[in-house]
Amino acid sequence: MSGTLIELPSVERKLGKTMVTLIKDDLTALPVDGFVFYAREDLALGSGYGNAIQQRGGAAVKKELDAIGSVGMGEAVITTAGAMKARYIIHACGPKFHEPDLEAKLRRTMRSALELADRHDLKTVAFPPMGYGFYGVPLDLCATVMLEEIAAVLEDRTTSLEKIIICVTDKREYDAWKDRVAQFFG
């Protein structure tokens, strides 16, 4: 079996008027109003999705980030997405590795990203597993905190958000999310 791709079905649940969807895809290729990039304090794009943003978005994104300069822990800023299908990128600075108050910082980061998307009247926004992978946030903690914060924002107020996408990159990430999405938004 060489090169076999596993298709994973999307999981969709509705909370109020907002659809929460889990998919396996490339975050930077989605045709959404905005997607969230897990940013560093200095807003340097780095590798991984940062590299994809630089290549696909063009120089405009980096120019906007250079003008902003930096972002504090738990805060988020927004730029255009350059030549990508998305209109905007929300750069959210979250905790890294095993620093103190990891969960509280991740919650603040999620809340900042969601509130920024709402303030800019975005209808569709996509999130990666925030901090999981390179920055060492445990997958279970990541999934639980993200879904709790999404639910809290959707339950607390009227929002412009019609669709929130959680975009994973592989089956292991997908499996960690699929039952939780059904549980939180069942």
C-alpha cells in the first residue's frame, strides 16, 4: 500500500447559529474569512504554517507584521492574508512548552482570537490545534480548552461567527477531536 490517503469525514455540530466543524486539511489553503496562526511574540513567521503563509501570502503579510512589531502573551492581532484564499490571518500568541499557567494562557489566547474575529465581523474562521505540536501543548489539553472557550463565547453573546472550523493535519489529531466535538456541541 503505497501513498494511500485516508479520507476523514468532517464532523459538524451546531451551537446557536454557529456551526462548529472538524476537518483534516491544510489550514492555509481554506477559503475562509480568516484563519488563526499560533504566533510568536515577535510575530516572526518561522517554519511550518509560518513558512506556508510567507510563500502563499506573499510579502504583504510580513510587511503588516513588521509594522505591528510584537504581540503580548494571550493577545491576538489581525492582518490581511495576502494572496491566499482567506481574507485575514489572526496571529494569536499562546503559551509554549511547559511554561507556568499553560491552561490559563491558552484560554486567554483562544478568547482573544475569537473576540478579534467577532470584532472584524468574520463569518468563518479556522483554527489549528492551538499550541499542539512544535510548541508542546498536550493534545488533550489543547482540544478541551479550545472547545470550552468556543462554547463559552458562543453561549455568552451574539456573534458574527457562522462557522468555526477546527482544522487538523492527521488522523491522530482528528481522533482526539472527533468525540469531543460531538460531546461539547452534541
